[in-house]
Amino acid sequence: MKILFVFLVFNLITVLAFCQDPTSILRDRLGNFSQGSSNVYSKKSTDTSKKKGNNKLDTLGFERRDDLADSINVSFRFMDSLRKQPLDSSVNDFDKYYSVPSSYQYLGNNGAAAFSLIFKPLAKPGWDAGFHAFDVYRYSLENTKFYKVTGPFSMLAYQLAGGKEQMIQALHTQSPKPNMNFGFEYRLINAPGFFVNQNTIHNNVRFFGSYAGKRKRYNSSFVIISNSIKASENGGITNDSLLLDANKSSRFAINVNLGNAQKSGFNPFQSNVNTGNVYKESIFFLRQSYDLGKKDSIAINDSTTDYLFYPKLRIQHTLTLNTNTYNFIDSKADSTFYKNYYDTILPIIRGQRDSFNLFEKWSIIKNDFSFTQFPDTKNTSQYFMAGVTLENLLCNTSKGDYNFYNIALHSEYRNRTRNKLWDLMLKGELFANGLNSGDYNVQASVSRYLNKKFGIVDVYFSNVNRTPSFIFDNRSSFNLGNVNSFSKENITSFGATSNNAILRIGFNNFLITNYSYFKNFKGIAQYSKPINLLQFFASKKIKLKKNIYYYADATLQQTDNAAPIKVPLLFTRSRIAYEGSLYKNLKISTGLEIRYYTPYKANNYSPLLGQFVPQDTLVIKNKPDIAAFFHFRIKSFSTYIRAENLNTASFSNGFSFVDNNFAAPHYPTQAFVIRFGIRWWFVK
């Protein structure tokens, strides 16, 4: 409640502050966004007092503003990407607002452990701790956006849902000088949940910035990230049939496997985790480069000169500092659960069972030195890069402290032609020595723009040889008595995508050997046979009638039934929506959204280790997830109202929403819930 109060007070102060300036009207600041993107805003004068024929210069009254007044240009690019992208102001896709993509399934609560229903292997060479159940909630270097703006730009968003779930987001970026940009992002996810010991609270903070020297030879960028993941774990409900029990309409009355003691002290705004996982991560990233080449300049006027520079050789250094802590705690441990699922006997101290705690900390320093050569002076999108990375790792576990290192060599060739029709990429990385010696990654991709009708065709190939994640190593705190001598995993991927205005279609093929996995709640194994998984996917927007559209997304995936990788054969997401403009500035999208995936043996979940583990006994057969939605936007202000999980309606004991779907064995998803949210963009 305190967070909500602070958020409302902040908004009130902001509005009052702008009200002091009669020329600053928030509802007109961003102008008239296009439905699909918002990167182009012209800037026009709104001074009508000097217009010829104005007979009301001295009359007090209201003045009609130009919709495009005080607008700015906003675009961004991702880390190591050459493509600039516009902001998307469309309101037809809820994935733009929510923390978990629709292709993911989370364990019944926003912020809980989540996994992708569309398989994607972990194809990352080098060190990896092995904890990925909460990756979807993390800020990372890969999803950092570097903005280019012609004026200060801000975004505020707030979401509220049943069970007192809330999410707050904030963004601000500005360029005080044409060669400088900085900003920050913040996100809070707070969800108490509907079942016992299901509360989550995640805090993400990111600062970013970039700077280019006046003569465009020196460039630098930095990113600072802090991720705090706190998720209580209840181990699932003890009996699935309790969901339809008339006496258990309050989900808080259903027993769970972990944390039942929280029933007596339930607090919907509980920020502490008494039984669950606490992951913390901090990242500091600094990249600096200096270019050698040909300099030039253009005289704008007698006092202003625009300096140009055509690089031939770039010298670059990148420093990355990471600190990761992984902690599972259970302050009131249930000895029966630990004995049955983890074959662990808890010690007795002073006549009482002790608490249970697993802890692991990593500190990583990474220095990368690289040289980039540009063959074409006037095309910086064509280059050859080569470099070396020195990585130092310090690990603190319950089994001891360890020091590791890695030395990796990498190179890349990139050519995006000046006519922007071809985009070629060749990339390689080899761990020559250290903890992950012998790991490598080879990638190749070709993209060709054909025309407006046939769009872009992409073809890619990659082969990754990697050491299994450290959690499979017997030196890890989270390796509960396993002795291993695993071979390196090898992942070969190839595929193609055709993306045009009519249809997006493509396929992926994954061939995996020596796949490492958890065979149960604590035991590890490596699958000796090759695993082949094939995916076909397609997306299409169909116009049914005037302003009525049908969006269809489907993925078909198939693998060997005996393999430890379990996926639904078919995943679909469909939306039927009325879309259009009411009045001049009101854009709406309203209709039904349906998500469905075929029955399959969904992975179980090991709460102590934060791992999804395959099982062969229970088939999850869910009904389609159905939601009714009403999204609209008025200029820079967007709002959405959703009635989700309509499919959980039941008439077995009168009418109620108690027929829950399941995300994993004994992990029911949410029942009927109303979700409301707003997003507001500001420019100055």
C-alpha cells in the first residue's frame, strides 16, 4: 500500500508542477502518434497571436494547439545492434505491457518461476551458474536499449490486478548535448498470490548512457544494472482435487508442500521471503573505443562546424563486473518434505528442526580488448573485428572458495550493404584456456530484403560446444551429493524466416548431444543419445471485416518422446479484435484473446534448486486460456482492462471460477482475474 501511495503522490506532484506553466499541457506533448510506431514527430510553432486577421489578440480564452507541437524524435537500438528501431505505440498486443510473454508459462503468479512453451536451448559457451527460472524478470545487457532523442522523454506505467498484484515501471532518457545520452529504467513486480507462500517481489534498476567525442573519434557507453529477485516457493498444492472442494473456494485454505506455516501470518504486502529463492545480481558495463581514420568537416555557418570522421581502425576496451548471489532459505523447514523429495535429513537443534539454507556467490571481472577494421570508409556497417577476453571468476560456496579464469578469442565479420538489401554476419568465439577450455561458438546469418511484397528472408546457422552449467558441478552448493563427470554439450541450430506484410513463417531445427538435465528433484544426468527438435512457426494478421481483425500465431514442435526435453506439440495464440479510431485521437483494440497448447508431460519444478525437471507420469491437459480485453490510447496515454482466465468458470458447486489450469504438476495457474493498467509517455 505504501508503494501505491508513493506512486499516486508522485503523479499528483508531477501534474501540479506542470500546471504552473500554462504553456505545458501534458496531454498535448507527444502529438499524434501513428498506430504502428512513434519515431517521427515534426515540430511546429503554435503562436497564433501573430496570424494575420486575428481579432482576438487581447481576448482571454482558449487556444487550439497543434497536435504535433513540441514533439520529438525517439528511437533506440540494442547492445551490439546496428539497427535503429522506433518506439511502438500500438495497443493491440498485451505482450508490450506485461512482464511475461504470452509464449511463457509461469507457476501461477506474476514473478514466479517461468519457462518458455516454445523450446529454445541454452546455447551459451563459457561460464554459466545454471539458474534460469527467473530470467524473464531480469534486466540484462542484451535487452538494454540505447536511445536517441531530440528532447527529454519519460514513461510511467502502473498495473493492478486481482490478489493485490501490482507492477510499476518508469523510464527517463534525455540528450543534454547531441553527442550525449543517458537515462534510467525501473520496474517493480509485487504479487502476493492466491495460494499460501506464493508472494513475489522483484526490483529491477538500470542506468545507461553513451557519449561521442566532439570530433567523433572517441565513443563510450555504460550500463549499470541491479536485479533483486525474491520469490516464495510453496512446492505446489498437496492435492489437486482440493481446487473443486466447495470448502476451499478461498485458495488460501488449500495446503501446500512448503511454507504452510505462513497461513497464520499472511500479509499481502509481505516483502520478505521465509521459504523460497532470493537471487541478486549487479552488473557494471563500460565500453570505450577510439577510431583512427580520415577526418573531415562541414562549415554550417561562420561560427558552427560539423565534424565528420570516417574510421579505418577502431581500438576498443570493454570492462564488465558481475556479482551474482543465489540463495534458497526455509526458516521453518518441514523435515518430511526434505526427506521425501531431496533425501535430506535436517539436523535437530535444541529440540527443534533447523532452518535450511543454500547459498552461492560469484564475482566476475571480464576485460575484453578488440580491434575493428573498416574496409569501406563510408560504410561503418561493414567491418572485421578480432579480440581477446580475460575473465576472472571468484566463487564462494558451502563447499569452499574457488578461483577460476577463462581466456577466450573472438572474431566477427559484418556487412550490411549501403543499399540495405543484404545483411551478412559471421561470428566465432573460442575458449582457449581456463575453466571452460574447449568451449566455442560459431554463428552465421544472411538476411536479404526482397521488396515490399515479399519482405525480408533470414537464414542462420550456429554450433555451440559448452561446458554444462556449474550447478551440475559437485563443487556447487546446489549440487546435493551428485558426483559427475559430464562431457561437453553440443548444440547445432539452423533455420530460416520469411517476414513480410502478408505472413511471417519459418522453421528452426535443433540437434543436441550430451544434453545435461535434472532427472528428478535433486539427481542429475546426461542424455547420451542425440536429441533432434524441429519447429515450424507462422504468424498472420487477417482482416475479417471493416475494423475487425484476426491475429494468429502458431508453433508446431516435435521431438523424440523418450528424450528428456518435453514440449507441447502445438502452441497457438489467437486474437479477434475490433480496431480503429473513435474521434480524432482515440485508438482502441477490443476483443478476445485465446491461448492454447496441446496436452503434454509438463516439467516438474524443484523449488530448492530453481530447476524445471522432466517427468513421465502426469500429462497436463489444460483448457484454452481465454481473456476479454479493452485497450485504448489517447495520444500519449494508454490504458488496458482485461478479464483473464474466463475458462476457469465452473458449475460443479454453483457458479464460480475454480476450475484452474495447471502450469506444472500440482502448480495451478490463476483463476479469474481483472487486470487494469495505464502507460503514459511524456516529452519536454
